Amino acid sequence: MTEADARRGIGFIVVSTMIFAAQDGITRHLSAAYAPPMVVMLRFWFFAAFTISLSSRLPGGVIRVAMTHYLWIQIARGLLLVTQISMMSLAFVKLGLIEAHAVGTAYPLIISVLAGPILGESMGWRRWLAVGVGFVGELIILSPGSGVFSAWALLPAFGACLFALYAILTRLVSDRDASSTSFFYTGMVGAAATTLVGVFFWHPMTPGDWAWMALLCVLSAAGHWCLIKAYSLAEAAAIQPFAYLQLVWITILGVTLFGEALAPNIAIGATLVVSAGLFTLWRQYANAP
């Protein structure tokens, strides 16, 4: 990984946090009126159509893009992402944007833990300490009586684990598969999996909500393309701390558009989690794992 690649990877991950925050705000709006499986299905229908259109324009066309060295891992990536998105969509309605993301924000820490055994990235005691501090922050967020500590909190918590594994596998396949290939399988596997469930929750949408749905589809494709591109350019441990910016954008959206409150325990816990992530970034560039 060169310094230029690392900077580009960071740029892509920052852009993805902005896109995902806007996407999640729209998802919360739509999931309050329509069943989350239907909303997720429509997203992936567009995703699949878009990736087929994009792949057909590349050298060798769709057949070339679909050629992968990691077929089962690519399929697993798609299934992990679909499950995570479905869980978060429901969590947005049950917990709210801020609370759901405060719980789910642990995923970069989980990535830091998994990057060693799966990707072979080094991680010394200082990074382990940072991970420990981050998880203390999660415990503060989930403190009893906060309104977050409930059965519904299991959705974003488990979703964070799934997304961390998705991110790690994305980095793993990038060694031999092109970004376009990973993007293709993300869309196709997601569309196939969501259709098996989403069709049973179909409900007519209003013209205004169709417009929101169209915007959501565009943002979904753009966000995941940026994410895949980021992992193809830089090590997971180097770019993940910047993923915490999504919590900042989500908090702004939750407070200003949805009237959500930022509870003290969430603010304190999230600050610890983000600080721990930023510390791991500093250690990355200090070359002292």
C-alpha cells in the first residue's frame, strides 16, 4: 500500500460515510411506512440493474466481470450485507437513527480485531488497548435505563459484527478480484436474496415515496462502490477510523430532521469509541503496532 493509495482510500471512505448517512435517513423514513424487507428488496433490484449496466460497459462485459477467484466468499459477502442492512433498517424504526448507529458504531473496532487473524495485518498491545476502550464506550452507550438497552439493541449490535465481517471479506477478495467484480456480486447476490423475502411484503407506494426510493437506490449503489474502492486501495486498519464520521452525520440528521435526542450516555460512549478508533489510525502511521 503506497501513501497515495492510503490517501485515496481515506477519501473514498469519507465520501461513503456521507452517502450512507443520507441513505440511512431515507431508509428510516421509508421503513416507518413500508416493511423493511420490501424497502431493502427495491434497493437491491436497482443495485443489480445498475451493476449489470456498468459491467456490460467494461472490457469483456458481464461475463468477464463475474469471473472471480473467490466465488463462495463473494456470495457470503452479499448475504452478510443483505442481512446487516435488513437488521439496521428495522433498528432505525425501533431505536431511531442516533441510538441504532451508536450501537452499530462498534464495527470498525471489530474490523481491527479481525484484520489480524484474517488479513494478517499487525496489531500490537496499544491497538488492543484502544479496542478495549472502544468497547467500554459501547457498554456506556448500552447502559441500563438509557432506552437503548433493550432487545432491539441486539439488531445493530449483531449488524455491526456482520458488517465488520463483510468489510474484512471485501478486503480479502480485493487481492485478486477487481472492485468491479466485488461490486457485481454485492448487487446480484443481494437482489436474489432479498427477492426471496421481500415479495411477500409488497405494498403500493405513493408517488412521493417512489421519488425517495429512487434517491435511496442511487445512494446505495454509490456508497457501496466507494466502500469497495476504499478497501481495494488501503489496509482496513488504516481507513476504518474515518468510518466513525458517519455517526457525526447521522447525529445531525437525527436531531434536525427526526427530532431525536442525543442522550448523555450515548454522547460519552460514542466519544470513547471514536477516540479509540482515531488512536488506531495514529498507531498505523506511527509504524509502531
